[in-house]
Amino acid sequence: MIKMKDVADRAGVSISSVSLVLSGRAKGRINPELAEEIRRIADELGYRPNQLARSLRTRQTHTIGLVADQVATVAFAGQMIAGAQHAAHRRGYLVMLIDTAGDADAQVPATRALLQRDIDGLILASDFHQEVEVPPVPDDMPVALLDGRPADPSAPTLEWVVPDEEKGSYQGTMRLLSAGHRRIAFVTVPGSSYPIATRLRRRGYEAALEESGTAVDPGLIVPAADPGTAAGVAVARRILARPDRPTAVFCFSDQIAFGFFQVAAELGLRIPQDLSVLGFDDQRFIAEALSPGLTTIKLPHRVMGEWAAERILDRLAADEPEARPAFRGYRVPCPLVERGSIAPPGAG
């Protein structure tokens, strides 16, 4: 049986160094390159720590619970889970997942079930940016909200991470403005469905217009029934039938943008020569399949998942509660992904 000493001997380090790395407590203590080499050697030798013995010794199970609200069943949002799992595995932790399938009443029993399995920390993941009611958890339990912020702003014991949708929308609108567009339609969705995202994306759009000296035209802010493709087709038919149709369209979602591609083809309009289209989300199975490819703003789900898990692990790695990092929220940048759907007006 391979022992920790075998890993230490192969790596040329002490047993305590190997223990720190494989227990996820190496951050700030062991050089990252050396820590990665120790993990590689442990994998190569097939070393597996005695989890039960370690749990009894450290009073930790090295397990993070993750309660997901439809995230596991939404293809592109599932990258949040992948990011959390990657960060946890890198530091010797396991992620235990329960998906509530959109049932808000299931969150409390799901959390209780994970707590009964002695998880060390908890991540609550949402499938879109929203306010989250946090279920009862022990006071010393590290908790992170993934794609959500606490409904109670005074909650003192939470980490939370969300996409910076306002800045992403601002940058996307500036991209259209820099291409020479001034009549830029903004296709939004009902605020009752996605109140935070709707507000932030519109705010970024309007801020970019105002900064460029372009008046915000309320007639160019048009609601779609929902973020789906069928709703995109319906709103595209209204907008593109106007005699003074816009030269560019900024869509709340890639699915709505897909609807504009369909209607533009019906009307004989070329993208991007006759109409520039910008999406939001970076659903690659849509954005890369369209011709030309859809330029869009990426929701950084994987990065957000990694961030949430890392904050939990940082808190667990602190030896003393008073040494633990302060709780905080973080907005992850939403990068612009250039493909081929934006060109200067009248480029053809």
C-alpha cells in the first residue's frame, strides 16, 4: 500500500508538506508549483488518503455541499458546477450535489440533507442572477451564493459571486457604438421574470449611449415576451418591419438573437452587412452554430463556480476563526466574445 511517506520521498519534501497539500491547506504555505508536483506524484503513485481517519482527526469530511436551482439541467449554466468541482478537486475536496429542479420549497430539505452528511461548507447556486433566501445553517458553516446575492443585505456570514452584467452590457454597447451604430435597439425581457439582470443590462446599455453623446430613444427599447427563440422571432418581426429600423440590435439573450437571425434571413437582410446583432450569455451551441457566428457577452459561469468554491476552501483552510478572510461579494467580468455578427452600418 502506498503511504504518504512514499509520496514525500518521491517529491523530496517532508511528510508534513505532503499532508498540507493533500488536505487542501497548502495555500500560502507551499509554493504552488511544488504543490501541483506533489499532487501529480500522489496521483502517479496511486496514493489515496484514509478519508475516515482524516475526518476523525480534523473533524472535517472534505466535502462541500452544493444545492443547485436547475443549474445541473441547464447546459451552459452547468459550467458553474464544473468550476466548483474543479476548484474543490484541486484542493482535495469532493462536491456533493443536490439539484432542486426549480422547486423553491426543496431548498431547505436539500440543505438539511447535506448538513446531515457533515459537509464542511455549502454553496447555493442559482440558474440566473437573483436574490436568494438562505436556509438555516450552523453559524460556523462557510456559505457561498453562486449567481446570487443575499435577499437580506445585512446578512453578515455570506460570500456571494455574480456576473458583472451592467459592465458587460456597457462594453457590448460600446462595441456597437465604436462600429459606427447610433440607432441601436435594446431587446429586453419582462422585469418580473429576471429583475436584476433586466435592470443591470439596460443600465449598462443606457450608460454607454449617454457617455457617447447618443440620446436614449425609448422607442428602441423593446420587450420580448421571454428570453426564448420564439419570442425573439416575434419581436424581430416587429422591429425589422419598421421603416426606420435600427442598424444594430442588442439582445437580452443569445436565443433572442437567434430569432433575429431567422427573421433577417426571411426578409433578405444580411448579418452583419445590413444588420448587426449582439447577444448575451455565450451559449456556444447557438453562438457558434450561427452563420456568421454570434458576437455576444459571456456569462462567466465556470469562473464563478471556481470563485465560490475557493472562498469556501479559503475559510476552511484558516486554522483559527479570527484568521479567516472577511466575507465579501464579488462581480466577475463578462467578457465580449467576438465572432462575426457586428460590422459598421451599411458595410455591404
